[in-house]
Amino acid sequence: MKILVTGGAGFIGSAVIRHIITNTHDSVVNLDKLTYAGNLENLIEVSNSERYAFEQVDICNRAELDRVFATHKPDAVMHLAAESHVDRSIDGPAEFIQTNIVGTYNLLEAARAYWNELNTERKTAFKFHHISTDEVYGDLPHPSDSVECLVVSDESKENVECSMLSGELKESDECLVLSGELKDQSLITQHSQLNTAEAPLPLFTETTAYAPSSPYSASKASSDHLVRAWLRTYGFPTLITNCSNNYGPYHFPEKLIPLVILNALEGKPLPIYGKGDQIRDWLYVEDHARALYKVVTEGEVGETYNIGGHNEKTNLEVVQTICKILDELAPMSSSSTSLNTKHSTLNTEETLNTEEQLNAQHSKLITYVSDRPGHDRRYAIDASKIERELGWKPQETFESGIRKTVQWYLDNQDWVSNVQSGVYQNWISQQYGGE
């Protein structure tokens, strides 16, 4: 089987290609424009394979797409090429409209023209697999939405007129917020867990209505609609997958997890939007790659499959977990730390002395920045369909996957240096305040 993978030099696309070349006998044609986030270094370990070919092509260039199909004659398409960073879509949505909508249209038409000319056997076997995101669904209810009781501190419990004993909340607890500042996070956590135990919070399913919140998610929702329309109108054999947040090796450092790892290693601020209580379902990228290959080879035409990691975490939890791992694997020291109190959560204006630096924790670098416009509060995937119908489920827990990810960045500093170009640094400076 020969698979045309668009966006194969990107984070998820390169993981898919590495999986196919390493673990199957199939061939891959990697079609990638090589924008800022496309990096052929992600594929060094498989690029010499006789089953791998690369085409530097923009999916908005129809003539080049036609040439690629005629030259390589693929048996399937896995479409991952997309602009994918929400913040960039807010700053400049035009590129997202062009790539994610117009580019997908061009690819559908080029693939359909090629498919129409295939013989009956190959035409029947052909599949067009469109890879999308859970962000098209909008957001879900957040645990804090149902919290009715907040306590500012243990010391103020006697002033709260509600039923609370030893810092625990009962089912009937309804009491007043005494302050806009919450210092005892454990109490809200206990109450949230109580509410979710009584009535579990909803998850995204394959039939959840679309309600995108950002230019990025709206452009991906548009591309999903095009793919379904080509199936219904032209009988073109499409499948769609919608995934939760990915993380893992080779992740371009504009996204939360690699940004936090690399900033922490350099003693720079760790920016967190708002209060950091946004919840995401984290999926290790190699688990995702296995799922995508399973869908393109075994999935049923016309179906949609949600792919998630069963790992709901707040952004703050994710950052704190990374900090704890780095405290263990790469402790901060006077020679590697440049804590700047302007950006950190420290309450002193003085630089840490040597002894304090030796005992410093990376979590002290956490700093809160203004929240993103229209920031979705919670994503969470119900991945029971793909497990039930195709036998896939994630192999990595968040704890095992995030440790592997941190270790990979520690072990691959040359890759990090190569992707941190001047253009990337200028964007980070503009986005997060100049450090």
C-alpha cells in the first residue's frame, strides 16, 4: 500500500510516517510545503528508506497536486497539512482560511480527479482520510461551572455559614464566596469531584454538534464539512478523525508543553493563560499515529472516529507536572538559572542567592498572562467508538508520556537549537512579552 501523507514534516504527520515506515511494509509519499513548523529533521531516522519519498508542494497548488498523484499513484491519502496554532489564527486568520479551507478543497478535487481514473479494484479500495481536531466542537462544561461553595482559607472557615467539617464539603453544601481570591484549591477540587461523581461531565462524541470558537477551529470545521460533502455529493470515499491535544517528541516549541519545557530549561518565565484552569485531554503523539494508521487501513468509509488520550488535565496541572519532572531530571542551579522577578511568581525583587538557586523549583517560573480571546474552557474526548470498532486505545498514560517527552527534549538539544530560528523567537517575543 502506498499512502500520500500531507503535512508529513509536521509534528503529527512525521510521527505517522515514522510509524508506517518503522512498523509496516507500506510506502509513504510525504507532501509538505515546509512552512515554519515543517521540519525534515523529524524524519531523519526513516528518510533513507526506499519506501519513503518527499515532495515539497503546497496543497493550494492544484497543478502540483495533480503531478504528485500522477507520479506516485497512491492507494490512500492521509490529510494532515494545516495551520494549527490558535494564537496565530487570532493574529492572522487569512493563512488559516487559505490553507485549511482552500487547500483542503484543492486536495479533495485533485484526489477525486485521480480516483475517478482508477480501475474498479483500486477505486473501491481507495480512501481519503482527513485528520481534524476536537476544537471544532467548541468547549464543554467545566467542573467549576457547578461549584457553589468557595472558601478563601482554612482560617476563615468559622465565618462561612455553611455545613463544612474538617475542610470537607457535603452534597447539600451551598455557601457564599467571601473573596474573589481562592487560596484553598483542594476544597474546590473536592466539590468538583463530588459533582462529577453524581453526574459525569459530558464528553465530545462523533455526533457532537460543531461550535468552533477560534479562526483556527472554524477553518478546520469548514474543512470537515467539505470532506463530508464530497462523500455525499460525489461518493468520494472519505473518513474523518477528530483528536484531542497531542504532545510528544518533535513538537514545535510554540505549543504549551514544548514551550514550557524549553523555557524552564533556560530559566525563563512559564506563561499560563488566565488562571490556568482550562482543561484538555492529552494524547501522546505516537498513540495518535497508531490510531490514524488503524483508521486509514481498517476504518469504514463515511465514518468519523474520535481519538483521545483519556487524560483530562488543567493547563496548570500540566505545567506543574513538567516542573516536577525537570526538578528531578535537570535541577536548577546558579549556573543555569536566571530567574527574573518581573516575570516570575516570586514576591521579592531581589535575585535569588546561590543557596536559594540550588534549591529552586522550576514552578517558581510560572507566570500568568492575559487570557486568549474566546479561550475554550474544556475539551474531553469519548474515544469508545474507535476502541470498540477498531480495537485501538492509548498505550501511554499522561504520566508516562510526559516523562518520555521531557526526556526527549533533554536528549535532543541539537534539534531544539535548529528549530529555534530568529523568526520563531520574534514571534514568541511578540506573543508573550519579550523574553
